[in-house]
Amino acid sequence: MKQRGEEELLSSLEPNRVNDMNRTTESGPTQEAGQIPFRASGVRYGAAYYAEYQLSDRVEEDLDLMAGAHFTVIRVGESVWSTWEPQDGVFDLDWLQPVLDGAHARGIGVVLGTPTYAVPPWLQKSHPEIAADRATDQPIPWGARQEADFSHPAFLYHAERVVRAVVSRYAHHPAVIGFQVDNEPGMQLFHNRGSFLRFVERLKAHYGDVETLNREWGLTYWSHRIADWSELWVPDGNTLPQYNLAWRRYQADLTTEFIAWQADIVREYSSPDQFVTTCIAYLRPALQDADLTSTLDITAANAYYGMQDHFDITADLAPGRPPTTTGPWGLYRQADRFYSSKQARFLVTETNAQSIMGSDQNYPPYPGQLMLAALALVSRGAAMIEYWHWHTLHYGTETYWGGVLPHSERPGRIYREVTQIGDALKALGSSLDGYVPDADVTLIFSYDSKWAFEFFPPLHNGDGSADRDSYQHLFDTFYRGVIDAGAQARIMHVSQLGDDPAGFAASHPVLVAAGLYVADDATLVFLREYVRAGGHLVLGIRTGYGDDEARARLDVAPAFLTDAAGVWYEEYTNLDAPLRLTASSALDLSSGARATQWADGLINDDAEVLAGYDHPVFGSFPAVTTRASGSGRVTYVGTVPNTALAADLMRHVISEPIVHAWLGAASSTVRVTSGTTPDGARTWFLCNWSGDAATAVAPSNVINRITAERIAAGSELSLEPWACLVLADETAS
């Protein structure tokens, strides 16, 4: 253990860095995007590795096993600040050297983490004021992780010191291919006094004066007008949606700024061929992933999913404990969200190896499911698959969160299956470099609308309680409809739409905007011009109803889009029971199709009615309409479709899925995803989401990218339970 004097260690620290992190801006984060264009070569494969958690020194044995499984990457160091710095200003930096040396000797790259998400006890004791408040003056008790307000100057000072110490020690080690700053940021909404004061400063910068704030937030209501900024109340008792939206935007900005701040520090030491990222848990409340990743070189994300029968495409099980998803569509949706962050390939820094989510959630994968999941993620853009984690821990909170090795640390079934995946990825080699996943439909994702609906939900649960996940449920309804229709989706944030509606329409022929409640005029005008330019816009409930402050618009709904849609509404109702539908001959409606949870009272001016409600009162309103407008079309869905109706609608709006040639003769449990490489070749992933064998028929000559087998057009392909075939057009090299 080496202790460095204050002069030696702090000479590299820049006092203004803390001020940089807490600077006030009108629009939030101002960091420039990462300058290193990440180019994956092959699909990296490995696990998080914590030699410091082992009960004995087995680094060499572990690394040999990893090499035997064709691992090409491990992640290290991100969780143990108290090991890197066991006392204030006392650093122990050499313990990781054998891990990096051994990894490099075996051709395994290393992602080095910074340990700032887990605060050491000495810092908790010396600076108790850094504890994050979940409510004003109610600090989070110490004893877990991510309990600190990372915008607090005292925290930032110590965080910078340990980041510089760790990164400067190992940045030039030949094993280090990249850096992960912090881990799963955005877990808390900080109610600390200092954080609130900085929030007020941002409001001053944005609105200018209190009269503007009074007007924009409607503070006349319930006597909330303020005469001075000091009169603004803390968020704990807030009941106003405009305040809440500003507060949520600010909290997400804090996360983005913190990660950008760390990334900038790391880049002072890293080389151009080393990437900088962070590990994202997408359900974090203080997170806006498109903004966050704009400061990084590549997206890195956690993909946790329900296993066993949750993978059965016929089972339709409810999701387990968050953040796990259920069903094939849930895993695909996670991957498409990861891709959406930068509209580019991504790294999976954590995913299932064995049972996950705690000691009462013991559901290890059925044989073959790990391979299926890995290849499904690759099919949607994953450039790395990394398990959490290598060995199952013998102590701590995550004792029963299973790793590649069980508690005995004897390689077993999971290790053998992981090795088979390594074999497959090694065989794929660089064939997927530059891969871009295909999409038939694009869906808009809006954090502002998500936050608004968490505060003011339009839907409720079966027991009558407010559904705080209304936005995600509405979004997922349409996303799953795409997958169930045998098609593929692209997800885009509002900020990624651009300013060229015609160009966007040419590359995104079908666009779903459901629940886009918070939107400025420019966004709604873009949607209107998208239609005029030839795009097919699918509108869902609440889109075009609110403005960019989450105020209900004065306009007739949907604002800016009534003429193009040919319908409008003033009334709407919740539905406490699903409604049957009547359909026109233009819509092929399944017998199980239902309208659920909501109905807009649509007034039809000149649209074609595709479906109506089988109801004595609501039957006077259309449920689904369509209208040609300009060179495009608007289809309006005035309800929350159930799974059958959502799939029917997606089949209706998608003229022909990219994978259509594979679907006709394939078993019903097979889903096909695809993408292209820079040489123009298309790769097909045929996944059998079932415990029963399945078949498909090759519509053209293809090559198995893993076995190199050539398959002639018309050949029947056999898929074992939970199997996935990776095939390429015969022209592919």
C-alpha cells in the first residue's frame, strides 16, 4: 500500500473541475460528444471479473477458463473504491496488475471501471453531507450503493481524486481497451438543499424572471404565484405537472453532466484507440440516455430478461421483477432501446448467466437459452456480450445473482454453454463489422412524455390506482405489435428526428407516435410534414395534446395534425373493460382484437373508418381511422390496443416486412431478424422461441455464418429447441 502526499497527488487535480460539473446552463449539459468513432471488430465476449471478491487467489485459473471459453473482454474495478483508496488519500493501486497482465497474455481485453458509484465508509464518515436526500432533509442511510449526491462539491473532489489515481495508473496498460465511468448512473432524484438551489439557478437562466415562470407554469392556479425566486417550494409537496417536468429534466441533466465530467477526466489519460462509456440501466429515474450517450464513445447497457418459460413465445407471461422483461419481444425491445441511444451498435456490459434478481428468484436458463439470447442481442446491434458476472459471489447483497461459475467454482453446464457461445462468436469473426439492424417501423420515444405520465397518468390499473408506467405500457403495446406481426422496429428519440421530414420519410416509411404528450410545435409540424412527404404516420392516444411545458394545448386535438388525420376529438374516456370491435373490409381483424383502457371520442371529418367500438354509446366514435394526406397517410388509433389488435394494425400498415420471404414456411415459434453489413450483404437470424423443435425453408441460397455450410434455396432448415441460426446471403464473403 502506497500513501501519496497531498502535493504529489493533488498536483494533477484542477479545482475548477468541480465548478465545471456544477456550472449553470440554460439548456442543461454542454459537454461535447465523444470524439472517438467506435468501430467494433468482431463481437467482444466475456464477463465482469472481480478477483478481489474471490476467497483465494485463482486469477491464473480463472483467466485460463476464460480463454478456454474464447473470452475476449473482461470488466474490472468499478465497484471497490474502498479497495483502491482504503483511507482518505491512501491509495492501493497495484492489486489489479496481475489481472491485467494475465488478461493481456491471453489476448483478453479489459474495460477498466471508475469506482465512484460505491462510496467508501471513510468518506461517508468524514463528509456525511454528501448523502443523497430522497426527500428534503431525509438522507439515504449508508449501507448499499449509490447513496451519494454526485453533484455535491465534496463528493466531486474525492471522486476526481480516485478517478485520476486509478486511470493514470493503468491507462497505458496494453490490455485496457476502454473505460467505464461510474456504473448505472441516475438511480436517485436528489432532494438535497444544494441540488435544489442549483435547480432554481437553472430556472433563472431558462425563464429569466419570476413573471415568466408564473406565466409559463400557470402559477396563478391555487395561489402559487411567486414574487421572488426564494419563494419557490421544494419538490416534495409539489402538485403541478409543469414544475415536475422541469425537475425531472434537471435531474437527468445532472446525471449527464456527471458522466460527461468523468469522461473528460478519463480522456486526459486515454489514447484514441480506447473508448469511454458508462453502464446504463435504462429504468433509472434520473436518466435521459440519448443525452447521456452523446458525451460518450459508445452505448453500454444492461440486458436482464426473464428466462425459462418467459422465452416461450406462446406463453405470454407477465414480466418478473424489474428490470427484467418477458417474452422474445421484451428482449428485442431492450436491444432496440440500446441501439436508439446513439443510433449505433452497442455493448452489453451486463446480462444473465444464471438466476438473477435475488435469493427468491431462482430461475436459471433452460439449456440453449443463453445462446438464443446472445444471438438475438447481436441481431439487434450488440457488439459485445458480457455476463454479470464470472463467479457467483460467496457474500454480499448479490450472493444469489448467478455468474458463469457456480458457488463451487467448478465449471458446469453454464460454463459449457458459455463456451459454445464463444465458439459461435469466434466463428462469426469480423463478418458483422459495420452491421446495421433492419427496421420496418420506427417508433418515437419521449422521455418528457414518460415523465409527464408518471406524474399525471392517463391510465389506471385494474384496482383503480394510477398507472405510473402508462407511457411505457402504451409504447410497449405498439412495439410488441411490430414484433408479433413478424416485423422489426427502430426506436428514435424526439431529438433524433432531425429537420428534414422528406429525407426522414424516405428512410423511415412507417412512424409510430403514441403517447407523445409533451411536444413543442416544431415536433408536431415535423410529423405533419413527414406525412406530406410520403411517410405513413401512426398516431396513438395523447399525441399532440400537450405542449413542451406539459400544458394542455388550446388547439383542437391532435394539434397540427387534425387536417392530415381527418379526425379530431374533444372527449375521451377510460375503459374499465376491453371492448369488442367492428371492422371494415380493409382491416383484417383477429377474433381476439380488443380496445382497452382508453377511447378518444373521435369526430370523423373525411377519414376512412377501419374499426369501431361494439358498444351502445362509444359505437358512435371510430376506434381506428386512416386518411391519405399529401404523399403520405395518417392512421389514427384512438384506443390502447390489446396484443392481438396491435399486431393486426402493424400488419395493416407494413406493406411487406423485410423478412417476409422467410415467414411463410417457418414454424409459428420462429422469429426472424436481420441486418446489413457495409458490403450490402444481409444477415438473417432465425430464432426458435420454443422448447419444441421448429423448421423454416430457405427462400434463397444462403450460408451459415457459424458453420460455413452452404444451403440451397428451398432447403428445409431444422431448429432445435431454443436454437438460433445465423445465415447470410450467398453473396456475403
